[in-house]
Amino acid sequence: MLAGHGFVVVIPEIFHELEEPGTVLPYDQAGADRGNADKINKELSSYDADTKAALGYLKSHPKCTGKIGSMGFCIGGHLAFRSAINPEVLAATCCYPTDIHTRSLGKGLHDDTLDRIPEIRGELLVVFGRQDPHVPREGRATIYNALADAGTNFSWHEFNGAHAFMRDEGARYDAAAARTVYGM
């Protein structure tokens, strides 16, 4: 937990059931492979239970105003999107959320995130890179149309960038686009 600048921030580990506490997966092919294996070996209900636990902790924190939001990148973007199903999440920032359009989060590879969009009551900020091979144009259109059809309150932004264009290392990094998104 971090506290400062008027915010209480909780950064849960996604794969705590599968990895040792504090494990940092490297940002390379081996790390991606391991993360992808973990992503599909964790039960979908466990992702949701983690969200409920984080929300419960935040709501009980003495500095919590009750104004709760979420933010995530890649799989975390999907989890931030999914967290917005909870009515106490007033806003979610979802940066290049993977696997929503393919329904491939959790064991069984058939999550219900798209189906649950009508439950979202808060506001979403959804950000993608147009050159992201993980969420191609057709996938982005599927998500956009589901949000629009449900009457969701959302802002949608696409940048000429690859997957993880906000990660401040490597050739994909776009500092100007990252600053713009952080400003939003």
C-alpha cells in the first residue's frame, strides 16, 4: 500500500497463488510465457475474489473517502476493466487491456467480461495502441461496440503505438503518448 498525494494505492500481486510473494516476471519472452501460463492457470473466480479483497481493504482504510478507482496495464488493464463491474468502483483506467475480446482470462479460457459490461456503473477510460498485435482492430471494435451498446460511460483513445507503448523501456516506448495518457 502506498499513501501520498491524497491517494491510497493498493497494488496487489495478480498471481499470488501461483508465484512466490514478491516475484517479478522479467519483461522478456520467458517472462511473457510464464505470465501467460499463470494467466490461464488461475481461476476466474480467484481474480474476482482478489478484486473484492482489495476493495474491502480500501473501503476499511481510514483515509479512504469512498471514491475508489482502478488502473491497470495489459492483463491489469483487463482486471481494471473487470473491477468496474463492482458498483463501488467509480472509475477505471484500462490501458491496452488484453484478452477481453478473446474471452481468455482464467482457467477454461472463457471469461464473461464482455457479457458483464452492462453491470458497469462507473466511468471507463480505455486506451489502446493501434499497432497492438494482442488486441487487433477487430478485437478493439468488439469491445467498443459492447461498451456503446450497453450505454456505458466511457472515453476511448487509440494511439499510433504498439502494445505496452507506455512502458518506459525498449523500442515500443512512446514518451509523448504516455504523458498524454497519464494526463487523462
